[in-house]
Amino acid sequence: MSTKTYGKTKVAIIGSGNIGTDLMFKILRLSDVLEMGAMVGIDPASDGLTRARRLKIPATHEGVNGLIGLPNFDEIDIVFDATSAKAHIANAEKLAPYGKTLIDLTPAAIGPFVVPSVNLEQHLSAGNVNMVTCGGQATIPMVAAVSAITPVCYAEIVASIASKSAGPGTRANIDEFTETTSHAIESVGGAARGKAIIILNPAEPPLIMRDTVFCLIGDADHEAIRASVDAMVERVAQYVPGYRLKQQVQFTPIPAGEPVYTLVPDHARPVTTRVTIFLEVEGAAHYLPAYAGNLDIMTSAALRVAESVARRKTVAAGIDSRTSARTVESVEVVVR
């Protein structure tokens, strides 16, 4: 009896801009389980589509309709969407009948939020998962690290990115960025209340991504929090090598009379301490400049999720194949 060998999982990327093109190069250079099946855009002259054609990757400038019409569409299992929140809603609707797994790199937030270092295993079977935002991918692991030790009554993140790294899609989604990230700080990070702020830094030369995380907590073991944060940084750095702490975690007593009650929910425990975490994210420069760490962390996180989905599907397919083979053998025995 022959055993079927399962090859790489074919993927498509919708969005031939900076994020989609960087993701394409990450798949080509880094992944041993994913294979580019298609690059999709709407501008036939975009650099992403031009490079895809040069690399003999099936490409279309007719958007998701063009993707569905490609001869190899049935072979594609996973579709990344690196367009915009509004576009993803339409794309997801068109792709729904085909049973593809969608990995959403926009703030549309149709599916569950996924931050690989925090909740990767929880949503691998979902048909549409959302990668939150670049600021969320960078900061929510830190909120989760603090929440693992003590309740976080309020968490605020400030993501500062180079203005040059924010393309039209990012700028069009600023409002969705703050709303989606705030929700994910709570639902994934574990904070009772969350707030997100993004800054487009116009400095020249461009600065790499810098993030600040503030958490309001009660009395807790400071060294345990530091250890939890350090461990989480190592987990994120496994798939984003340029992710690091700028300095040791800081703890500041909250003075009596400071009106923190305006930030925390009514049911929150007494707040005594502000935890401050400073981060920076340097990009791997696979396609984008190193200062574009905000985009690099998104594509790296999406790659991590897709590879986990692909491995899960491969294992499931292998089990199904072996089960079917055993069923056939049983039938043959009965016939004999």
C-alpha cells in the first residue's frame, strides 16, 4: 500500500503593496511549508505584481475576482488579505463559498484576533482570522505578559512608526487601527480596559518602530512581572528577530489623589502602580527597509499563523488518508 506524501500548502496574497510584497518574499525565503500560489492586486504596474511575474508566480491585477478565475485557484488553501478593512469585507464575502482559510492583515476584524505569541493555538480552525494591527502585534504580548501575573485594570499602548512606512492603506485605516487594537488589548491581552494610540513620525532619516505600553495594576510581584515580560519578548523574537526591550520594565507608584478612576472600569480592583514597557521593532529588510518594523511584525506574525494552519491541515489530511486506507483494507478483508 502506497503512502501519500503531502507537499507545501499553496497560498495566495491579495494586495500587491508593501505588506503583500514583503509577505511574498518571506514565504519564498523562509517557509518550508508554504508555497506561493498567486499574487493578486488591482494595479497591473505595481511592484508586487511585477516581481511576482518575474518569479513565475501566477498573478492577476483583477482583484479577488481575478484570483477566483485563476486556473490553479482550487489548489490554494490559504489566502492572505493585505488590502484595507473595507476591501477585506468584500473579499471575504466573495471567497466565502470556496472554503479557503483567510488570514486578514487589515483591521476589519471579521474573524477572531490572533497574536501568535499569546493565542496561536486557539483559532487555527477558524475560517477567517484577524492579525489585529502592527501596534497590536507589538504590544499585546506585553499586556498579556503582565496579565499572566496580575489583573491589568487599564492598558494603553502608543505605537510610533516612521511616516514613510505608512502607505495609503495604513493611513486610510487609522480609525480602525485604534478601535481594533483597543478591543484586542482587552480580548487577547487581558486588560479590563484598553486604549491604542498611533503616531506617524515624520523624522528624517526614518526611525524604527517604537512602542510604549502602560499598564495600571494593583499590588503585585514586580520581579515576576519582569520575568514574564522577558519570557514573552523571547517568544515574539522567535518569529520577529528585531523585537526587543529598550530598557528594563519600570514600576511607578501612583500618587494618592491621581484620578485614575477615569481610566479603569467601575468594578476594577484598587490601582497602585503604573507599569511601563518600552519596545522597539527593527524590520528584517526582506523587501522593506529595516525601519519598517511595523510592517515586518505584521507579515512575520501572519506567516507564523499560516504555517501553523498548514501544518495542522497536513496532519489532519494524513490522518484522514490513513483512516481511509484502513477502511479500504477492512472492506477488502470482508469481501475476501
